[in-house]
Amino acid sequence: MKQTSGPARKPAEAVIKDIRRATRRQFSSEEKIRIVLEGLRGEDSIAELCRREGIASSMYYGWSKEFLEAGKK
């Protein structure tokens, strides 16, 4: 049996790109500062904070490094 294709479908790579674009979030400077300060407060673990905010811990530590280096200037 031959399958007939319906409407033209996007290639898988295009679909993945669309999903990534839709799920990638931009954080404002104020949001980054708020998250870093919350982490420095130490009330919750960094892992818990990152889970709650929906970011990777490596992203948090990158922001933290930028924040602390900016304070030295």
C-alpha cells in the first residue's frame, strides 16, 4: 500500500529550530541581577534556585561571575 502525503511537511531540522526558537528565553539585566542576588542570599541551594527559574546552573554561575566582576570596576 502506498501512503499519500498530506500537506507539505517541514523537514525535521526546521521543526527543531522552531521549537528551540520558541523555547529559548531572553532574560533582562534586572532579572539576571535578581536571580544572582537571590543565589548570593543563600536561602535556597543554587540547584533549587535554577530549577525554580528554569535555567541551567552554568548559566547562573556565568551571570554571577559577570555580576561580581562588574562590581570590581
